[in-house]
Amino acid sequence: MTRTIDFQLNWEPNGFQAPYFLAREQGFYAEEGLDVRFVEGHGSPFAAEQAGQGRREFALAGGSAVLSVRSQGVDPLAVAAVTQQTPAAIYTLRDVFGERLTDPQQLAGRTVAPSATKTRILTAQLLESTGIREEVELLPVDEHTHHRVQHKLLDGEVDAAVGVVTNGLELEREYDRPADELPIGEYLDVYGMTLVTSPEFARENDDTVRSFLRATARGWAAATKDPTGAIDALVARNATLERTREIEQAKFETAAADLQFTPHVRKMGWGHHDADRWRSLAGTLADTDLLDGPVDPDAAWTNEFLDDAPPITDYAGRIGRR
């Protein structure tokens, strides 16, 4: 018997999400008895909240957003750490910034526009850790701001924008203007995207959670072996992405090579959480006043549903990483 579940994405379909679409196209979810319906998102906090409140069975949300939402009284539960580093990045056009952007200290005295709540949180963390938080005008997030911040940057209204890695590359190729990026994950040791559900759903649907994670791990392994096929599956969902196919593939390959695969993944397998990193993240968020209340980082995640299936335990070998 097939069970239909809703998977709340953090944003509109893009290259970072290619493994999930490939998993569905290749029948990995179907083999686990799941019919997965993808729901386009409005940012990580929204996705984490949807899952935490039980409105969606699963969601894709950043680690910072999971803790932020938990501090507001909702309890999303991260059941897999998909990317070990955040894909967030500060990017700019060199003719706007006036010099090559290579260090966060250069943002002092500048105006920065974030694309979403999660990226704003991470940028605030970075500026705080660099000691220049009060010297940077970090703009609030506007509704549907993802493309607006790019236009503000193109028009010179802001000095830099915050989005994800490859956003700068995207502008450079489209407008033939040199761009630079600062990957936030190189400065902050925080998780990127996690797969989230609610504690109640996890408790009452053990088999479904395990099935979803096994199929998703297969999707990640298959996508890493065949990035072109993964983007084909993505474009099949959203034909408009054919125009940006090269950028979407760059997004996925960056995630697979730089954000997802780490020594921890090699040792423990796909999706496994590290308790110390969650505690560090919670401490950083609390120290920078980015939480609305106290949180227990140890309650925000679990490795309980990452079983010993080959797609999980043998992930590094399956993608040729030793």
C-alpha cells in the first residue's frame, strides 16, 4: 500500500534540491511505498514551522531555522543532516563594491540585503563573530525578496546581498559583470539543510521516517554519481530551469562536493548529526540574541531513524569518496 506524504521544500525548486527529484523520478520513494508530493517553500523558518506543527510530514530546513523556530515554541525535529555546511553566501558585483570581496571585515560600513530570514540570521552571526555587527547595515527581509535583493545589487542600491553559493556566479554570467562570493560556511561551523518532521509524527510513524530517509540517501548517492541526470529530473519538474541548467548543476555539485561530504559523513554515513555542532550552533544563536527563548539543542535532532541500510552507511563509498 502506498502512503502519500507532503515534503515541504525550503524554497522554489533549484539545484540544491535535485537529489530529491531524482529520488522520485528513479522510483526510490515508490520502492519504499511512498508517494512524495513536493511543496514549494517560503524559506527555512516557514518549512521548519510547517513540519513542526504537523502540517507537512517532512520539510527541508536549515539548522539555524530549526533552533529559531523551536525557540518560538514549535518543535521541529531534524532527522537527518543533509548538508554539513550552510549554502548561504554573501555576494556582490565588483563594480558596485569597488574592490574584490575576500574577507568579512570589508563589509564594515556597508549595506547588506539578505534574501530570506535564514540567510539574515546567518549573516548576523557572521558579522557578530567578526566583530563588526554594529558597523554593517543589515537590512530586514522583505516578502518575496529573493529576486529583489539581486535587483538592488544590480542597481547599486546596496553594497552586497545574501543568498546562496553560485548567486554571484549567476549574476556574473547573466550580466557580464565580475562578481565575488563569501561562503558563510567557511566562517561559521553550522549545519546547512536538514530533513525535519514533528516529534509526534516520528514517534507514530517510525517505518515511514526510515523509508523516507533511505530513499533520500539513495537519491543523494545517485545524484552525486550522475549530476546531469539529477538536473534532468529537476528540469522535468520545472521546465523554466532549463535556461539556468548550468547554474543549477553548479549549485548541486557545490553542495555535493563542498557542503555535504565531510570526514564525519565518511565515518558515520549519510545524514548523521554531530551533537557538539548543534550545541555550538545553539550557543552562537543565543549569544547573538537570535533566539526568542531558551532551546535544548539535544532535543532538536535525532539519529534514531538513520538505520544501517547501505544507502546510508555506505554513502561515501557509493559516491566514490574514500
